[in-house]
Amino acid sequence: MPALDDTDIKILNALQQDGRLSNAELAAKVNLSPSACLRRLHLLMAGELVAGTHLVLDQKMVGYPGTAYVFLTLDGQDRKQLDAFEARIKLIPQVQECYLLAGQADYLLRVVYKDSEDLERLHSEVLTRLPGIRRVQSTMTLRTVKRTAMLPL
């Protein structure tokens, strides 16, 4: 991580909590003039520290009340097979996250779904038809206790 001073950390924490802050609001929160705050923000954004910004929608309000975690096991682990799987998984909009694992399963997915029929369709018509799939095991969540994209600084 690049060397950050206390003011940089305050700026980043404030924006992680609310990315819609105006420069004037941000400057007031971190005790800087608006011009100094904007200069620092431009420097922070120009580096590799900030991976991007996005709007977080309420999953239920847009019609996807369900979340499931899906463990996938492939037939093999050669690079060609992993690349083919990863290229296809990136095309499925309901797959929100995908991680290559060390352990019994090869991949862990976080998927969103509309209802149990939608999850069954996703499982039987999409995930099991991906290249090289040997096993699909899903775990449905009951309730979200904590979900954040805010990293501790």
C-alpha cells in the first residue's frame, strides 16, 4: 500500500462510507479547504489504490431477494479448462463474485436469484452446463447480517 497520511485515510474512509459526498462536504469532513481536498483526491484517484467506484443497488428492490453461495468442482485443473470456465462465468449476470479456491472445490460463487425456481433454473440450465463442471453445491443464505465493501485503513 502506498504511504498514506492521516488526511488521506480520512478522505478514503469518508468516501468508502458515502461515495456521493460533494467535494465541499468531503473537505469539511476532513478539515481541508475544498481546493486542497480536491488536489488530494485527484492524487489518490490517479494511483492504483482506488480500483474503481460504483453505485450499490438494493438487491431486493431490483428483484433479487435471494443470495446463494455455490461451490463448483471441475473435472480437471489444466490452464485451458480454467480459462474456458472463467471466460464463461464472467458472462452470467447473476454471478456477482467468483473466486478460485484452494481446497475441495475449485470455485466459489456468490449468486443472486429471484425465487427458488430462478435458482433451480440457474443451477440446472446454466451452472451445470458450464465447461468441465463435475459438481455444483449450493448454499442459500437466510439473511444478510453484514455486507460491506469498506476496507479497514
